[in-house]
Amino acid sequence: MSENSANGEEQNEVLSVEQEYELWKKNCHFMYDFVYESHINWPSLSIQWLPDLQLSNDAVNANLILGTNTSGADTENVKLMSTNLPYYLMNNEDTGDATDKSNIKTATKIKIKKKFKHFNTEVNRTRYMPQNQNIIASISGEGTAYVFYNDVNKKGNRSPILSLKHHKDNGFGLDWSPFVEGQLLTAADDKEICLWDINYKAVQTKFDESEIKMDSIKPLHVVSSHKDIVNDVKWHKFDQNLFGSVSDDKSLMIFDTRDLSKPAMVKENIHSDSVNSLAFSTFSRNLLATGSSDSSIGLFDLRNLNLRLHSMMGHSESITSLEWSPHTDGFLASGSEDRRVIIWDISKIGEEQSQDDADDGAPELFMMHAGHTSMVTDLSWHPNEKMKWLLSSVSDNNVIQLWKPTKNLTDPVDGWDNNDVELKDLE
């Protein structure tokens, strides 16, 4: 193939993405009650809503945390961002006509509230501690994790208060315990998982580059059961002793903190390619989802990992992120390198479809968000019940999107008696 021919194909691909984006914009008023896009200076591989909301007469102030990935071109930071959202998103009032929505949307802006210095290593993931949203952890491209304290009474940029140094390579796995305050899991490309307790006795360390002193701690436990890169690690939502991990070795492992000498459960070859993401259900203690580079999402029952309950197919490239809705049973959001975020409704699995509906996707495909023009690196459901259908997503071309599906989609769900989804119905 000639160079000109190759360049021509690349140009056509760019035009195709741009055309898809323009088509998406034209149809936004059919699909969303609210959508907002912001361009940031540097890519972010991580995004998460904070739960607090501040109310005024006509707006709701909400906060997010992001991390920079400048590839060494600028100072790396964890960023606390603030945005004003239209009040109707919270109080569920009539959203009005398209003109009203447009006027409200233009008032929405995302601004930097505070920066936390990350010592010139990119931020791969950042998460707040559930028991105190002012405690924020991050993990870096070098594998070091940091803990920051957002002192609301102090302005200006801040530095980490704690260094968690053990991993020897790039880290992406990061999850706070929802039960035990201060317990944190990390996972990295060095094939290891670390369990930390930030209340553990610390040793003071000095970073010569900045003359900043901070405490550092050692992990309580190091788990070396995987044979390849550990991509994600998550705490169970119902049992404080259980956590799970997924890896490039294509396995899912479940661990019990009371005995970390070996996994409590192992499922090898859970996908045909690397497993990138893991999410335990927020409503069913036995249900979990895994996302893979094979573009599929697997649903599994902890009581029998040998049986895959269902494979959800809708993405065309690697799955990058998974998160169950904290508010509505059976709803899962997935992000992918295919530039899409899909919301799934697993209660619809197995429903009969007309041919026209089948052409649009599986019955469990609730909504496809097609607003990004580059790979989706992370997503987040708003944790506050008052913002139950509001999501944020970020892509690696410096774009953040905040969005809420139309009430035409969500009202029937909210009006339905959400009994727990029976796992046997998925088999």
C-alpha cells in the first residue's frame, strides 16, 4: 500500500468519526435531558463524581476528581473540579422545551477548584474514600500510590500527605474499602496486589526534588497470585473480607482478607483476551461483571464461576471501564476504546425482539452514549440519589462529558417495582 493511500484511509476514518459526532449532536435532544461537554488541557485517564451537592436557587454545584496525563510535558496533578448544574436535574421538574435546555446548558461550566501535585508522574486513577470524600487516593504510572487531604478551609495547590510505595511498575487498580475506613487496594503491571491501611504506623520520607516531607507506609499484605499484569481490583459490596481482581492472564480471582496465602476462588480463561475491568453488583451479593479486550462483558455468579451467566455484546473494541448504578438494580455502564459508553439493563436479557429492534442491538442494551470521538478512559455514575441518572465520562482526547438520559427512557424504569434481578433468569 502506498503512503498516499494509507494517509487517505486515515483521513476517511477521521471524517467518519467527525460525521458520527455531528449526527450525535443533532439527535441529542431526543436522547438526553442534559448533556454538556468540556475540553481540558490534558488527557485524563480517570473521572469520579464526589457525592456532595451545594444548592442555590437555580443551580446545583457538584464536584469531580480527575488526573492529568501530560506525558512529561507539564506538571502532573490530581484535580478537584467544580461545575454548576441545572436545578431540574435534581428536583425532577419538567425540563421544558429545547430552547430552555440550551439556555441552561450554556451556563454549565467546569472549572478547576484545587490541584494536588503528583510529582511528575501521570495519574492513572484517582478515587475518594467513601467514609470521607476529602481523603483522595491516586495511583501513578510508576506504581506509587498517593493519598491527599482536601482541606476545605485552605485554598491553593496541595501536596500528598502519604506515599504508598511498593509496586515496581505502572498501576491502574485502586479501590477503597466501603466497610473499613482507610483500607485501600492497589494493583499494577508488576503482577501484584497490595492491601494498605492508611492508619498504619508511618515512616517520614523526604522527597529531594520538592523538599516536601511526607509519611510513607508499607502494605499490610502483598498478593502475587496472578501470572501477568493486574488491571483492576475491587472490593465486594456486601462482604468486607472479599475482593476480586482481573488480569492480562485472562483470570478472575476472588480473595478473602482473612487468608491471603492463596485465592479463595479462581476462574481461568474467563475471557478470550485480557480482562481489563471488574465490577461487583451494588444490589446482588453474588453478581459481578467483567470487561475484556475481546470487547465482551461477562456476567458471573460467585456461587459458580465456572458458569458464565451471560455475555453482553455491543462494543466493538476493548472494554476500559465498568460501573454498576448505585441507585437502580441491574443497570451497568461500560466504557470502551470504541468511543462508546453503553448503559445495560440486565433485566431485559432474553426478551423477545422484533427484527428492527434486534438490528439496533441486544434487548439488554438500554442506551448507547456516542458523544466521544476518542477512546473512553473512565466513567462515573453520580453517587448522590438526587442525581441518580447523571453520569460523567472522559476520553483520551481531553474531553469530559456530563450527561443524563432522557426521562422517556428512565421514567418507565423509575416507575417499575425494582425487585432484585434473579440470577437464574440470566442463565
